[in-house]
Amino acid sequence: MNFNEIQSAWNNDPENGGKVPTTLDQLKPAGLPLDKIKKNLQNEFVYQIVSIILLAFLPQLYRFDPAFYVWYYVSYAMFVSICAYYLIRLLLFYNRIRNYNANTKDSLYETYFDIRLNIEMYKTFSFSLMPFVLIFIAMFVISANKSAMIEMIQTGIFPQAVLIQMAVGFVLSMVIFALATEWWTHTFYGKYAKEIKSLLDKLKEA
Amino acid sequence: MKGKEQEFLARIQTHKGILYKIAKMYMDNRDDQDDLFQEMICQLWKSYDSFRGDSQFSTWMYRVAVNTAIASFKKEKKKPDKFEITTNNIGEHDEDSGLQELQIDHFYKALHKLDKIEKALVFYHLEGYSHIEIGSNLGISEGNARVKLSRAKTKLKEIIQKQGYEF
């Protein structure tokens, strides 16, 4: 076999595969990375809505001190505003029509930067929620140990062990939250960016 | 809208053979090939408004279809056993058409071992594109296209030889 024979076989290949639908409604596409990311985002949108609804009842479910209610719902309102802002932005972003008319390199660059931008936006979103998570945890901890906490606040004496526990808990929560965000974005979005970056590298000057 | 859709589908019907060839180049089993085929039609439709008629429909279609194939990832699922080409299969073909059929089978099998960019280079080459046209479609220089195509062909030759076929 040589390339002339391959060319001849290619030209004569009576390719009959592929069924063209009679209407475009019958198409079932789902293979492109941005479409997959969009699907992931849509799923997350549902989980976020469920979480937001459940968080609205957190003070009642965990019997928070009624004195915290106002502070909780002020924080909660800010939390919901931030969630709504980012989720709407992310969904609008992926409803844009992609450009596959450009040459391969430009098309891949556009896809790559879109995915990178999504990852960064997602991380910003997650980190902006972190203070609220800490506030909610703090309210939960204080409500669960109400009498001891009131005593400490009234006397102004905080045992060193409690302060260390609070500091360690705070730092650990931040680290776990940050690592979880990194892992999540890498697993669900980063692999697509990595694959497209490797294709772009292959287009570089030989 | 319906008229435009029908016009589009009629054009795709005319060129469906080449679209399926691209799908066969990029995917190694029937299910993935059918999925990619549908994906390409979908992306072509989404981009159809940008087709101005300055170039031939097929030229525009090649670019969008190849870009779609390059940007597509396989579904993460267990693959069925692939059809292995062995010397036992040779007897199943008639002399002339059978030989070409066997050659094209070996060729596709070897193609699946190339990366996505190399597949695009070989595809454009087989469709008679010049180095400058290949470069223009991929967004690289003519020289880069020439070097990369030459390397892809050498790699393809080595793979075919490893499959036990003389080249």
C-alpha cells in the first residue's frame, strides 16, 4: 500500500453511513466540551436552588437562638443575591452561540478561554460564599453551646483551648473549602481545558 | 424557517458521505461515529447563518465539521470490542473492490492512532487541499502545515507497517 492507493481507496470509498434527520428537532447532540459544561452547570443550578431553599429553614431545623434570626436572614439575603448573580451570569454565558466558522486555532482558543473564564468565575463564586458558610457554622456552634457561650461572653474569659479550637476550625474550614473548590473545578471543568490546551500546543510551529 | 431548514438538510444530504468519513476518522466505533455525525450537523446548523456563499458550501462545511470533530470528546462509556482486521478477513472481500475496502479499513484503523490535529491534516490532504489551504483552515502557516503533514504521513506509514501491511 502507498499513499496513491490510499488516495484512490479514499476517493472510491462509497460511504453510506450517517442518517440525516428529516427535521432538526430529531438531532441529539451532546458531545462538545462546552455543551457538557453547560449541562453540568444546569445540574448545579438545580442543586443550588435546593440548597438555598433548605438553608432558609436552617435556624428552625437546628434551633438557632432566636437572637440570631435577624443576623442569619440578613446574611442569607446577601448569600442568595450572590448565588443568583453568579448563576445567572454562568447560564447566560453558556447560552451564547459558539463560533466554529473560524479556523481551527482561533476556534480552539475561543473555547479554551471560555472554559478558563468559567473556571475562574466559578472559583470566585465559591470563595465569595465562604464567609457566609463560616457565619452559618458559627451561628450553629454558638446555638448548640448556648449557655457556655453566654457565660464566656459575659465574663469576657475565653479559655485558650476554645480560642485554639475556633482558630483551627476556621483555618481548616477555609482550607477544606478551597481544596474542594479546586478539586471540583479541576474534575468537572479543568480536564476539558487541559485537553484543548494540548491541541493548541500541537498547532504551534513545528 | 422551515424552508431554510429544508434547504440546509438537503445540502447536508448531498454531502453526508464526507461528514461520515470525518466521523469515521475521529471515532473508532459506530455509536460514537453516529453521535459525532449528529453533532456536526447540529453545529453546522447553528453556524449556518454565517455561511455567506462567498465560498462553496462544501468548503465552509469542511471547516465547521472538522472544528467540531476536533473539539468533541468521546463519551465516557465502555467500548464494545472493536473490529480487528486480520489476514482472515482478507478472504471476505472480492478481488478489486475488496482490496480497496481492506486498504481503507487498515487506513482508518491506523488513523485512529493519530492525534486530532494530524487527522485534520490528513483529511484536508486527501480532499485535495494545498498546504496553504490546509494552513488557512487550521490557522497555521503554510510551512507549518507542510512539516506537520509530512510528519503525520510518516507516522501513518509506520502505523500501517506495524499492522503488518506492506507500505
